[in-house]
Amino acid sequence: MDYFVLTVASLILFAATFFSTVTGFGFALIAAPVLTMVMGPKETVVFVIIAGVIVRVIMMWRTWGEFEWPTVLITAAGSLLGIIPGAYLLKVADANHLKILLGIALLLVTLLMELNFVPEVKNKKLGRVSAGFLSGFFSATTSISGPPIALYFLSENMEKNLLRANMIWIFAIGSFFVAGTFQGGNLIALSLYVLPAVLLGWWLGEKMFFRINQHLFKRIALLVVLIGGVMTLGSGISGVFH
């Protein structure tokens, strides 16, 4: 066992679990970029999936009865539809260019929302399907799925308990589908070693969530999207020039 890898993995998964517990998304967005510094890209993907499933099982249990089935199902369906063209585009386009595009888009939308420039969506069903579609599309092309749905739900001014519960269940559905295609090997054992850090991040995140108001919740969610946008843009630029 490499104790350096174990320590880094524990710290970053604590942070990822904490923020994803507070906001309902952002686990892989925070965990993956740092873990790739101490693990290989493929190992990072599998490890994040395994740890993410553990986190989401706990959070699904905690939010049972708080989410809306119609919202979860229609958004998840849009996500599955978005994976199809995303997977195709990944074969014909440079993934780094797609990351740069997504990073710039996330930063611009975050800025607009910070300035309260948010268009009103009259057809919420269409809006949720579209947000899910973009989530699935970018999940297939860049492995980043959370921000499109999070930004859309924030634009609806959805109440924080409902917003978090809906996103937890939407992303859990996708995680379980993806997890079924991977074999963890030794990374499953590593996930057990970092389980205390994950549980601590969840426990503190739960306490934080119930202490913050709607305004602060939105600010934290936008901060997570902003971090994701910067990391995605940086990753894309780095890939282009290396």
C-alpha cells in the first residue's frame, strides 16, 4: 500500500464528499483532477466511480422521499439521450477542444448567474430534458456531467432541499449504470481504506447543508461550478499544448 497515495486520496475524497453532500453534485468534478496527479487516468476513473457509488448510496438513503420522481426521470432520460451524440462526437473531435469549450461555457454561465442575468424558462419539462441532454453529452465527451443540470436547477430557483435531492438521485442513476461496466480490482480495497474520510466528509457536509440558507447554498453551488470550469479549461489547454 502506497501511503502517500492513500493520504492524498483520503484528503481529496473528503473534500469531494463534503461539497457534493452540501450541493448534491460535484464529486467527480472535484476528485478526478487531483487524483490523476497520483494515479493513472484509467485508475482514477474507476476509483472515482467506486467511491462515488458509496457516497451516493448514503446520500440516496438520506434523501429518500425528498426528491421528485417526474423531475428525476425526465432529466435522467435526457441525459441518456445526450450520451449518444456525445459518444459519437468524441470519436471525431478532439476531447481537449471540447473541454476548452465546456470550461469557457461554465465560466460564462456562472458569471451571468452571479450577475442575476437568468432567462425565465416557461416550459420546465423541456428545460429539464435539455439540461439532462447537455449533462449526458458532456459526460460522454469530457466526463463532466454535473454543472449543466446544477445551473439549470439553480436558474429555476428550486428550493435547496429539493434541488439537492433531485440531483443526488439523477446522478446516482447514471453512476449505477456506469459502475456495472467496470471492475475495480485492487481499487475496491483502496476505497475501503478511504471510507472513513468519505464518511467524515458526508457527516460534516450534512451538518453544513442544514445550517446554510438558500442564498449561501446557491453561492456554494456556483463556486463548485466555477472550480469545475477552471479545472476543465485548464485541463483542455494543457492537453492541447502537450
